[in-house]
Amino acid sequence: MLSSAKRVDRLPPGTGGSSLATNTNSGSYRLEGIESQFSPFVNARVEVSGEVKPAAADKADSGNSSPILLVEFIQKTASTCR
């Protein structure tokens, strides 16, 4: 789970980005990818990019309405989340 997220657009206007990604103003995202990819970044400030998908509607995820971010890139920007 990525929390306290702040969206930063780094694409030239009119290029890339889906309408779902553009219209999503969530402060938290469920990350989807390889678990070992995320474990080194627990409790660190990170920069993440990828594809935004709508929140899952299956029974196992009931009560969690955070959108999903299919992670393509992640890097640490600070050792703590402060």
C-alpha cells in the first residue's frame, strides 16, 4: 500500500496518461507487482510510476476502495516517509 501519495505530472501536455490516471486524486494506492520489488522500500519515501487501474470489486478486497497502481518503476527518494 502506498499512502500519502502526491500526483506529479511529468508528461508533456496532451501525451500519455489515461483518463483514469488523470482523474484519480487518491491519497493512497494499492501497489501491484512483484512483492520482492517493494520490500526494500517499506517506510521509505519513494517515487513510483505505472498504470492506474480502478479499485478491485472482488469479494476478497471488499471495503478497500483505493485504486491500484501497476508498478513499472520505483525508486527511493528519502530513507523515511516524513
